[in-house]
Amino acid sequence: MRNILITVMMLVVVILLFNAIISKDTTGTQSQIQSQGNAANTKISTMLSTP
């Protein structure tokens, strides 16, 4: 029973850390990767459209 409780508590901590670090609205890793990808796509499209 104690092992199950510890496992559940560790899963809750992992979920909370994921929400705080990865999927935070504007400063999370996901949004930073998305903004860098958008900037790269813009640069690539301008390079391809310019003769």
C-alpha cells in the first residue's frame, strides 16, 4: 500500500512539473519552441520567395 501511495505522489509531482515547465502559457518550453519554429519558417519563406 505504501509503494502505491509513493508512486501516485511521484506521478502527481511529475504532472505538476510538466505543467509548470513545459506547457506554461507564454514562458514554457513548448511556446518557446513554437515561436522559434515560426521565426525559422518566416526566414525560410522569405529566402525562397526572394529571387
